[in-house]
Amino acid sequence: MWDDTTPNWGGTSVLEIKGHPIPIVYWKDICMNSNCGSPWKPRQWHGMKSKWFNWKVVVHRYRQETDTSFWDEFSHNGQRLCFTKIIQRLSELRKDEDHATAEHARAEYATDFPTFFSYKKNGVSHIKTKPSDITKTYRLLKGISGGDSDGKD
């Protein structure tokens, strides 16, 4: 369902164009791009964005492991967790990772931290404090791709 480049693609999707199923990975491009110069379905994308992001995060994690190891991690008492529980667990893991990365960035950059981890709002400079924001900046500085970023790109 995520994309049509893997054996998991079943050839079905809730989004179809002229009878052709559209894998989830392409939904953002379809809704936000057009030949006319303006987004085709921007309001529809606004409603679909969080679902699209959740699938993106799950698929990213699923592809990092084998099928068996993924389900070993996301099962309880031999029962596979539902999609919502998987999303919740991945969110907790991401928050923990962001917190650890932010602490690492603070230690690594020390007195230079405000130089690299700040932003301007109304002409006033502010130092970033949210672990997720610090982690995004740190990954950019280090050239590390964040496969499960928040989809704002």
C-alpha cells in the first residue's frame, strides 16, 4: 500500500485516479503539485497529511528490519499491535531519541550551541529548546537524513 516498488504492493489503494490505484508514497505529490501552477487538492492534503506521515514512519521502521524482527518488537503476548499502538510506540521512541540527540548536541557544541541552534522571531534571536527542533538542526549540520521527519518538507 505504501509504494509500488516492493513485493508488499498489492495493487490497491483508497486513492485512485482514472481507475489506477495510487500508492501512499505519492499522495503528497499528487495533492500538492499540478501542471497549472497551484496545488491540485491542498485542502484534501491538509486532512490526509497526518495519516500519510504515520504510514511513512511505520514503513520507514518496517524497512529497517526483517519482517520477523519488526513484529517481534511490535507485538504483545504473541499478538501484533494495532496500527495506532505501533504509532504511539514509535512516537515514544522518537521522543526519547530526540531528547538524547539534543543532549548530545548541547554537549558537543557547548558554548557554540547558541550560534548553531537559534532562530529569529520578530528580529529577536531565540535559542532552540525543543528536543525535536534541536535534533532536526543537528541532523542538518551533520548531514544525517531523518527518514521519519515530520513531513513538513
